[in-house]
Amino acid sequence: MRALLVTVVDPTLVVTQAAHRVLLPSGVPTAFADSFHELPFVLDANGLPDLLIVNVAGEITPYEAAVRLQRRRYRGRILVLVDDLSDPNVRHLTDLRHAECIRRPSSPGQLDQILHKAVLYPETPWPDSTVDPPGAFHGIVGRSPKLLELFSRIEKVAGVDANVCIFGESGTGKELIARAIHNASPRRDCPLITLDCTTIPEGLMESHLLGHVKGAFTGAVEQRDGVFSLAHTGTLFIDELCELGLQLQGKLLRVVQNREFFRVGGTKEVRTDVRLITATNKDPRREVDRGAFREDLYHRIAVLMLNVPPLRERREDIPLLVDHFLRKFAALYNKPLAGIQPNALKRLVALPWPGNVRQLENVVEQAVVLAEGEVLAEPDLFGASGSAGARTPAAASYEPGLSLHEVERRHILRTLQKVHGNRREAARLLEISIRGLHYKLKQYPAESIPPHEVRF
């Protein structure tokens, strides 16, 4: 077992007890904190760990865990145990570099096995997350004239505290741009909190924005902070803003104007200091003209507008992106790939890419998973049908007469096998949400589902 330093944050003592069963008897130096409040003292006394294990339970929510880890600027490996991987709030943890979220196991034996795997992971160091890949600007890959112009604008807007609205098609990298603005701003050492308006039911959106007090509604068993509180002193990024209903737009306008709000059910005014960045794949000006977006809110959030060019308008960036994604997924899936055949790359550059960079990333990932040679070839990318991404882990033909449900089931399970049970990677390959994947898996016999392997 490799020698490394582990720190456990666990308010329930369940993981702490497992660490005493598995880690300490194996000679793994392990420190313990029963809350994030205690964590700074533990880190000061023991140093930064190689692996931080966080049990999200009790008063620790996924939001709060992500914020506190950001505040500590912890750059090492993180294993987070959560109740529900389909919870949209878990996204804030999975967005952290070097973080892996897994469902909290139901038995002590399974928990012991998880900790055992976590410390047995090969010693290959992870790449430094602070270093950009070649040709990148704050993690954004590309050197085309349109992208260089965008980089210049990002540098200009980052230094001022005005609200920014990012407009671009789906898959163009609007969240990366928001992160670049935050990382280049004076607020870089404070939290960056993300809220995706498409992942929250309308009835819960006000609580996610503003928070709520205990007893505000059925199920509100304790006070919770909303994103305006969690992002205090930092940056709040609201994605797909135009999906917000008109009534909530009015509440958002008041916060943006006055920098204060009331939690749902609360009577105490709360002050907030945030840099607001929003994004949308709909033209906000057009949404105002058709009555779907408040004009007064538009003028508040779009003080500075950034338009993101689609991938088809910056094709010269495609080779750089392909090389970046190839290296990334070859390392992730342990594939000895050295590059891509020129003809295959030429075909990729010529495609229309309606899904933009996200679609290109998905196509390259599928090809890397399926590749058998030392370079990506046209069959890896285009399959027998000749269209990019057509070949999938379920490319083998199914006998006629199978129901669509059964074909889908086999396809999903084969994909899970290819990615060693990693639900998040499988969802990306299948182009469905984590929540959708878990809903489908609940319909299948548990013994048919590949076990999740912890990856660090």
C-alpha cells in the first residue's frame, strides 16, 4: 500500500471509523476533522494531504463543501461521499479539479473497500491543474483570430466588477469563459458558484437563489443558504439565465439592484457582495423583444456582453482541440495513443459541429475508448456509417426483434463496462444527464450493473 497522507472530514464518524479499520492498520498516516470549521486547524497541524476524503452529511451540503474547498484553495485529490449522485448540487463538487464523487455505500464492508481502493491507486501524479494545455488561455483551447479577440475582451472585463452576460450556442464553452473571467479578476481567491437554471425545478429555484429559513415550506427542516450567500465576496455564475420565469426575474432584479434580499420565509434582510456573470444560448435582446425577458433586468445583467463564436466559425482551432482531448482521454483511459491520422483530422475539421466543442469532445472521447491502434484512425471516429461519433461502445449489432428498451439497456451497460463503471463518464458518452442515467439504472437488476471503480 502506497505511503500517503490522508485527511478525513466526517461529521458522522462513519467514515472515521472505516479509516481506523482500513487506513491506520495499514500504516497510512490519517488526520481527522469532524467539520469544515475544524479542517483548517487539522491542515495547519498535519500539512496538506495527498487525499482528502469528505463525507457530505449532516449540515455539510454539496454547495457548502465545494465553497469551503475553494476557499482553502486545496489542489490535491478529493473523494466525496454523497447520498445522491443525481442531485444537481453535486455538480459543484464534480466541477472541482481532481474531485471524484461517489454514492455513500450502505454497508461498512463496501465503505472499507472504497477506502482501500482510494489509497491503492497507482502513484502516477496527476497533471497540475493550474497549467494550461498548449495553446490555451485560462483553460480555453484555441488561437483563431475570433478567439484571440475574445481573450482580449476577457482580460479587459476581468479587472472591473461590472456584470457580464455571455451569449453563445450550446457547447461553445460559456462556463469556461466565466471561469476565466473569475480567475483573472481580483476575486480569484474567493468562491466561484455556478447555478444552472435548466437543472432546478421552477418551484425550488427561489430557494436555490436566495436560500430559505427553517419551516419556510414542507421539507425545509433547517435553514439553507442560496447561491447569493454562498458566492458572497466571490463570483456567481448563472447559466441559461433566459430559462428563468418572469416572476423570478423580478426577484433577481431586486438582488442585482440593491445587493440585498430575504431568504424564502425569512424576515431578516441579507446583504450580498458578488460579481454576477450570466450566460444564455438565446439572444437576450430578442427574448426582451418577444416579452420573455424583462428589459430592466437585461440592462442590469448585460452591462458587458461577450459573444462566443461557434466552432464552425473557428475551424483552425479544431486540430488544437482534438490534440487536447486526445491527450486528456488517452491518459484517463490508459490508452497508448500518439496522435491522429491526417485524413481523419481533415474530415473532423470539415464537419459542421452543431454541438460545438462539447460535441467534438464527446466524439474524441468515444474514439479513444474504442481505439485499438497507436493513432486515431477514421474507423475509430466515423465507424461503418461514416459519421463522426457513430461508432459507440454498443456498436455490435443486436438481433432483430429486440425491444427498444432492451437495446437501450445493453447499450448503457456496455458503455458502463467500457468506462469501468464510472457513471459520470458513461453519461457523457451517452449524451444524457447523470440524473437520467441513474433513473435508467434503477430499472435494471443490480447484479447486471458494473461496479463503480474509484479513480484518482
